[in-house]
Amino acid sequence: MWETVYEVDGWRVQRCIIKVSNIPSIRILEPASSESYWCFSEEKLKSDVEKFKMLIQKWMKTHRQEYGIVFSGGGAKGAYQIGVWKYLKEIGIDNKITGISGASVGALNSLLFLQGDFEKAEQTWLKIQQGDLTNLNAEMLVKTLTPAIGQNVLSKTLPRVALGTGLKYYASIAALSVPTLVAPAVTGAIMALPIISHIRDNDISLSLFRQDKLEKIISEYVDGDAVEKNLSGKNVYSVVTDVTEITDIFKSLPIYHSWKKRTYEGDNGILDVTLTSASLPVVYPLKQLDDKWCIDGGFKDNIPIRPLIDDYLRIIVVHLNPDDKDEAKQWEKSIKDLDITKNEIYHVYPSKPKNMGGLLSVLTINPEITKLRIELGYKDAKEQLASLIMAEKNDIKNLSAAGQKSLCQFLNNQWC
């Protein structure tokens, strides 16, 4: 009387081969059961299947066609993220990314990414020379550090800073015994706190190095009008660290600034936000942003996925450190108290430590190293985003557990 027309995982769809007026023509049986779980007419089946199809297409459009991307911090290593972008552009994913969040150099790359011109972004990075990042601010150094750390130490250190380039800068910084001059390390943060307090309380903007050369390069290659135009329909965030009232560096707070309703230039504009996010403690200026004193956003959250987690099912996270214990700790810190089980998160990590690891790599740059980092980013993205490519086929069978959960919740809410 019944024939099975479809079966999957023990569930059977059967059609009644004898038409009886009081018996529905279609029934569904649970696995290992002869009792009907659901009965309906053939017309009702066709209607429900069409409705089901439309709901799935709606979910696919609103949830699976938009991506978020996280650009983590890492100073000069940020060229790696341009290589990842190159691959995303090659496979057509870059134009589906509508959520962007960056810390430190990741905030600067957010600016380039939002402009939408890959070639200009690559040219920007290839333009940067060592002196553009380590552009000594000797006058401000003397003015600010003398009362903070003492004339004796400064007089021994400043000549070495002034004479050096490249690695000589780092030797000078080491002589100051302030590791935060090159990276927000924990021990360095403790030592840097008196300096931060001093310059904050005296309304001084300290920087061992100036950002004016970097800002000039950005201005040359970034079209502010294009940035503002492309912001429509996109959500972009940059994280900074608020040190306005702290007496304990570990109690500083991250602030996630949205670019919405901000112009590109001007006080507290998008350019200000990005440069503030990339202000390594003491290396670059302590800045005021929206009436708060702020330093590098990577100090409190170097992988700022938090602003995107509720709005994007799929999120690509581009790290600038290898997949090791230290980076795992940073990741755990960034997702603390977040429920990420509903999201599909795709990580890209540098596969080679050369030019991507160690303290010196944060401020070490030249066109040759930049090219190597871009090439590595492209290669790693191509190798590590295989699961994303699979999901892009839009095959329901290939959905991750998180994707299945999200789709089922959506269908249940819409159907009922």
C-alpha cells in the first residue's frame, strides 16, 4: 500500500500507491518505526517544500553570503594580511566581507581593505621603509622622558638612539629597560606605567618615534572619499586601550570604536582612530580620542573578534603570530565570556616564523621583507581556508555543526 520514495538516516518518505479518500497520500516514518511521524497530501507537500526552499534561500542570503574579518595586531608584520586579502580576492570572498575589525596595524589594514583597492594596498606596504616606522622624535623624547626616568639614564641612551637605525634602535630601547617601547609585553607594561601617567597628567603626547611619515604614506595611497563611501552597508571597528584614569596598567580597558558616522579626517575621525589603535605604548604618541587618553588597541585585545560575533556567522581571523601557546592565550583572552559555538570561524596563521616571529619583527621592515610576508599570507590562506571553500559551495550537507544549528533555529522560528 505504501512505497518508499526517499530515505536518509533511517527517515523514510512514503507515497500511498492506492488512493483512499480518508488517507493522506504522503507520510514520513521515523527511523526503525512503522508509525507515521507526519502525514499530508501531495499538494501540501509541494507547497511546504517550496516554502522550505524559499526559507533556506533567505537564510543563505542573509547569513552565508556575508563575512566578517578580523585583522590582528603585529606592527610591520601586517603585510601578511595583505597577502591573505590577495587570496580572498582571487576566490571572490573579499567583496562578501561587510564586517571588519582591527587592532593596531590591523586597524590600518582595515582602512586599506575598506578602500577596496588591493593594488593600492600592496603599493602602500611596499612603499614603507624602516625609517618610516622608526622616525626618531628626539625633541619630544628629551622633553618628556627627562622628568619621567631621569637625566642620567637619558643622557646615556639618547645618543645611541639618535645615531642608530634598524637594530641599533632596539639596542637603545633595551638600554632604557622599557620593553614596551617595541611591544606591549607584560613586564614592559609595568615599567612604562610611570611614563604613561607622567605624560597623561602633564598633557604631553610622548613618542619615541613619530607617525608623520607613516601618515603621509597613508594619505598618498588612501582616498578618504572612497573610504566614507564604502562604509555604507559595512560595519568597521578599531580597538584602542583606554588609559585615562588607570593606576594599574592591567585595569586598562579596551574600547571598540565604530567607524559609523565618522568622517575620514578631522578630530576623532577615522584616520585618527586607526592611528591611535596603532600607537604602540611609548613607541608612538599617547593620544586623546573622544576625550580619553589611549594607546595601542592590541594591548588589551589583539584579536578583536568581539564586535563581529553577534552579526556574522562566518568570520575570518587573520593572525600575525604563529599558531603556538602564546597566540592561543591571546585568542582565549579575546573570546573570554563569548559564545562562539554559533559561528563558523576560519583562522589563518603564519606557517613560518621567519620574518613573522620575535620582538624585532614588530618594527623591522623593508620592501624585500614586505614581499615575503605578502607571499606567505597568500600561501597560508590558500592552504588553510580549504574548509571555507567547501562551505562556499552552498551545499547544505557540508554545513558545519554551527551552521546546521543556526539554520535549524532560523527554520524553526520562521516555520512556527
